[in-house]
Amino acid sequence: MAVAIRIERLSVDFSGKAVLRDASLEIPKGGPTFLLGRSGSGKTTLLRAINRLNECFPACRTSGRVVVNTADGAMEAYAPDTAVEVLRRRVGMVFQTPNVLPLSIARNICMPLEATQGMRGAEAEARMEEALREAQLWSEVRDRLRDPAVALSGGQQQRLCLARALALRPDILLLDEPTASLDFKAAQMVEELLGELRSRYTLIVVSHGLSQARRLAEYLFVLHDGGRVEELGKDVFRDKDALLTVLGDLL
Ligand SMILES: Nc1ncnc2c1ncn2[C@@H]1O[C@H](COP(=O)(O)OP(=O)(O)O)[C@@H](O)[C@H]1O
Ligand SMILES: [Mg+2]
């Protein structure tokens, strides 16, 4: 089994309050790997530790090791000489609520390309079309690329966020409850999309939906209160009764 991310003795606290304590886990390439746990157990914090987004919060302290295996080799996320913008390009993220930029549909994708890689013009347009096709949004927006992104439906906005992440050609995508804010139909489309993307990217999905995890997960970790991480085998998590026995009233 090829490993995409190795996390060793990761501890994270906010203002001295421990959220993760010595968490160690190996996330395989491909997936999707699902991360389940009670609300407040630290799932989002664990995702943000991988691309160092917790650093946006001054009260946050992180220790331990995160090794991300990319197409260009292994990156030590917390090594002093690691450029955080390169790490975040390799490890894209999609949030629970679609966070489109207050710009046109096209600029939502082209602006980050320009800012991170100086890419513009025909090259950026081609990359944008490729990403929108990959996110299964192209046919819905091709005639309205200059319209504001906020005019799109919630499901379309979430697929635009996915396209924006994909345009940067990441190796890994972190998805934090990506369907939680969507209606049934839009959530179903995003789920189908994850099924497609899994062959090309390593997907790590936080979810509170047991049934979603059972449908989509290839690997599954449970985050217990206190920061302990437990991996469940497929024989357990594909079997609803076995899963409920293991998880008890956790979820
Ligand atoms: N930016 C932050 N500042 C202070 N505390 C935070 C911050 N983010 C998360 N926490 C705390 O860390 C704990 C875990 O939060 P989180 O990772 O969001 O859990 P989950 O995603 O599993 O619901 C919670 O107690 C939360 O209050
Ligand atoms: Mg969360």
C-alpha cells in the first residue's frame, strides 16, 4: 500500500487546550479515506494540520511530523525550509460551505493560477476549461463564464471550489464535509464526482454521514475525543451493524 501522508505524533492545541494529542496515522494513496468523529473531536483541525492552515490562528500550536508524498517527492510539511504555498498547492482543500471569491466564475479559477504561478492568457483559459470539465461543471457554465460566481447554485458553487483546487494540479484533496451544506441532488452529484476523482487524486474526506462513508470510503479512521485515532477495516465499516457496534454512541 503506497502512503500519501504519514502523520507522526501530531499534537495541536488552541490557547493551551489540547485538540489532538500524539495522533499517528498513515493515509494511503487514492482512497477516498474518510475521517469520522463527533462534532468538536478535531476533524477539521486534523485536515488543517496537513496543509498548515491552522497557522492562520495565532492561538494555535502544532508539534509532530507530517510527511506528504507528492509527484515531486516527499515534503516535510513542518520543516523550516518547506514553502507553505508549495505545500498548499500540492494539498488542495474544499470547505463545508462553498467559499467562492466575489468575482466572476472564470476569475475564481484564473486569479489563483495567476497569483500562484503567474499563469494567464490562453494557457490559463485552457487550464480553467480542463478543471471545470473535471469538476463536471463546464456544460453548465461555459456560456456564462463572466457572470458572478455567487449567482450559481450551492451545488455549482461547491463544484467551482473543487475546480479551483483541481486547476492547481494538486496530488491530494482535503474535503471538509463537502456535501453537508448541499441539498440531496447536489450532494449526490458531488459524491459521484468524488467517485471519479479518486483514481487521479488522493482524497481525504471528513464526513458526519455514516451512510456516505459506507458508500464511498476505501479507508476509514475514527477520531475519538481526546485525539486518539483508530483505523477501521473494510469488513467492519461496510457492515452497518458491525460499524454501529464499534462506534457506539460516538456519532
Ligand atoms: N480557530 C480555533 N480557535 C480556537 N479553538 C478552535 C479553533 N478551531 C477549532 N478549535 C477547537 O478545537 C476543537 C476541535 O474543533 P474542530 O477541529 O473544528 O472539530 P470538528 O471538525 O471535529 O467538529 C473544538 O473544541 C474547537 O473549539
Ligand atoms: Mg469540522
